[in-house]
Amino acid sequence: MAIYYYANQVYQLSYALPFYNKIGGKFIVNSISKYWRFKKHLQSLAAYNENTFLKTPSIIIRKNGQMQDLEGIILSFSNDWIYRNPKKCKIIFHEHGASDKHIGSNSKAKTVEKLKNFDYIFLMSPKNLIKLNALNANLDENNFVKIYNMRFANYDSMVPERAKILTNLKIKDPTKKIVLYAPTWRFGNGTLRKYFHRFAKEITQEYNLIVRPHFHEAKLIPQYRIWAKLHNIKNLYFSNPSNLAKHDTMTDFVASDILLSDTSAVLYEYLVSQKPIIIINPNYDKRVEMPAEMDIMKNSVIFNETDNINQVIAQTLKEQKYSKNYNKMFADCFYVPSQTDVKNAISFLKEI
């Protein structure tokens, strides 16, 4: 069986790596520039002795979705047009994340038409299904396949390695609690540009702060580093979502003691840790409505602009008000292997 992984942006491949590490395969990009970008960020991640430059997994180029020559399965982490020979190749869509934001950030993107082009759609969460139904697309539910998010297994395996992870992240004072600030971007009213400087000045007075921007705002990291150095700010660290080898999301989850975010899908994945969550009020009214048990906004502390952020963090860490319920909420928001209708994604790929 030949397996291929496709994505428009390198950060989406964080969901592909657990598949690749188990069954191998090749990565597809649609331009020379992306080829070199993916080379840069996938270096040293080859797991099957591929004889490749920079020791990356094998990467091939197919422009404009033209993949008629490929045989096997293309697992796509972007809802994009993929032109293939349906007699030789199956295509599967795997959404990256389980946020409350609508699928498709552009009304002209032909989101529904693209989704209908896939043979199967992997669902990590009941939330994914709710978001698909919100499109009123009349998609064939026989093509929906419930799977377990394999990244959570990576989290479980990393927990015993926390001390080593803190060393690798070069945390200078591990006695201080670690706050992970992981905002989304403008699609979702991301808060990085509004709050970075304030949080960097205030939170680092009492805590370690890891700032993990959304991929589309990671370009701000160099200038933020310079600003922090000029202002002599200590206990501040950056996590680049493009650097899949060093800055995996689950690594940041293990390292941190509490999450600070807005409408990012990270809010829901962080439930695997059962650690406390603070949501920055994003004033975002375009969320897909979720049942209360799947709505993180109703199950977390909310930070407002006039609040003292360090007081909110201290109180949340002390009270653990909502985190006591996060084990159940995690099970409500994600499919788990013990459910009878949840497929082992690797076994399903091999079957088809």
C-alpha cells in the first residue's frame, strides 16, 4: 500500500507524523518553495532510513493538485482540490483541529464542493461532525470515519519525560509554574498582537511564559524576541509551530502547567492534560454552537481586558475549578479507542 500525506501548510502535518511514524509514506507539496520549506521543518524526522537530503521523509511535488499518477491513498490535512484517478487512488480528508470555528475561512473557497470530492472524511471528534452538519452540505455520512486522535498517544508517552523536555526547552527556572500562551490568528479574532507585550511584561514577573503563536503569525517571533531582549524580559520562551521536530504541540502541553488561549483548537486538545485553562474573551460571535458539554467557553475561566492576569492565573491554579471536569469533557469532545464505532485509523487505511 502506498500512502501519501498532503497539506498546504507545514504545521498541519503535525497530524500526519503519527501516521508516518507507524506506516511510512511520502509527503506531497504543490510548489518548489513549499518543497524547501517542508524540507527545512521536517529535517531529521526520517523514520525509515530514507536516503534524503536533510534526513527528511520523502517529499514529492505535484502542482495544482494534479496527482493522477499516484496509486494508493492520499491523506489530506487541507480541504483542497485533489485531482487523482479514482480507480487507482482514494483520498481522505483529516481536519486539523477541533475548534468551534466554521470549516473554511473564506466564503469563496468552495468548502462544500471540496469536501464532497473526498472518498472518506476522518472525524477525531463529535465536534467535527457538528461543524460538518452546520454547513448544510448533505454530505454522505457513510463516508465519515470516526477515529482516535493519535497525537494523544504521543502526549501520554511524553509525560514521564517532562524533566527532559524542560531541559530541551532551556527553561532556566523550572521551579516557577509554566504558562502556555497559544492564541489563534485573525480567523477567530486571535489575541497575540493585542496581548503579547502586556503578557510578556506581566506574566514573566511570576511565571515562565511559553508563547506559541498560530502558524500564520509565527513570523512575528523574531521581532518579539528582539523586543523582549531590549526590555530585559526574562522567563520568556517561544514555540514555533513550524518546527515540528522541536516544538510539537504535545511537548508544550507536557511542559506547561496552565493554558492561556482564545478560540484556538488548542483549547480542546489541551483537555488531554486535565490541566487548568484560561480563555481570553475573544469577542468572537462566529463560533459553531456546541452542546454545553462540548463548549469550552462554558467550562473555563474567562479573562477580560481589565483583569489582573497574574491574579487570574494564581486563582485558577489554586482552585482548579473546571479542570476537575476535564476528564469527562475530553471524552465528550474526542472519540476514544474503547468506543465500538471508533476505527483504528491505521487499520482502516490498510483495509482500503
